[in-house]
Amino acid sequence: MTRIRPFRPGDEPALVDICLRTADAGADATGILDDDDLWAEIFVLPYAAHHPEFAFVVETDDGRVVGYIVGAPDSAAFEEWFATEWWPRHAERWPRPQGEPTATDSRQDGILRYAYARAGGAQPFGDEYPAHLHIDLLPETQGQGLGRRLIETLEAALREAGVPGLHLVASADNTGAIAFYPRVGFEPLPSPEGTQVFATRL
């Protein structure tokens, strides 16, 4: 049996592990980058740190955390915080890649370019769908309705906070995610190449 509960301090190592084991379009990303820690420092830990009230986990009977959802209610404000407060602390460990992107860039270079390019200000879909989310479940827990329950839990928290809409960006390679989100009420939106954006009104 599993239950969904609010994130609490001490869950971070489990979030790091789940993020890594699902980061490659839903598959295990261990060893793909030079530094496995990079995934979580971009895609889950900043959300749990800045908006713990919009972070929820799936916990098993034996106390293991096997899935999570995290969200930011105002994407523009979150990206400004990420760019000015969260990411600069990592600049020494993960310097900005030099020069323009090239065909020889590593996967890590590409992710670092993305991290350094994040900024506040006007965000795509920000007026209608200001919130965004990241969700991950270990393979052993998928297909049990937990993804739907996590999304409903986050949506209820955002709705209570007066947020009008929610979006997310999936990799175009993540066929499981692209099939999943329409089933839980998200509509596909016009999207940049290589991605698929989904959104729902709250």
C-alpha cells in the first residue's frame, strides 16, 4: 500500500534518487552525465526548497518515498528566483559551457546551457497557466493510478491558492508521458521542437 503526503525535510535524498532513475525520458539516467547530481539540482530540489507547500510524495508502508510531484505557482517568479538565488551557488561546481552550442556538445553541456538560460520575466503560457510542475514515479509504482492522484493533489493545493492554470513540458521522446497527460485532463499546446507542452485550467 502507498499513501500521498506532503514533502518534508529529509525527503531530499529520495527525490534525488527518483529524479535520476527517471530523468532520461522516463528511464534511468545513471551515468548519462558526467555528474549524476545535476538532474535533481535543476528539476526537483529547487522546487522542494522554494515551494515545499506544493511538493508531495508517494510513501510506501515501509516508509520508502517512491514518487513525487513538485510545482511552482508562478513560473515567472520561480524562474527569477532560480536564476538569481538558486543556480548561482552551483556556478563553481558546474561552470557555464563556453562558446555557442555545437554538435559536439555533451548531454551535460546541453542541460547546463538550459540551466544558465532560465530567467524570470514573461513566461510562455504564463498568463493562462502560470503554474508548472514536475512529476516522477519509480517504475515499480507506475500504472497504479498514483500519477493521477499526485496531479489531483497538486491541483487542489494550487486551486486553493487561487492559481488559475497549470502547465508542464515533456520531452517529445517521452511517449509514456505524452500518452498520460491527456488522460488526466491536460490539453496539448503548440510546442518548441523536441518538446510537448500540456496545460489545464484550474
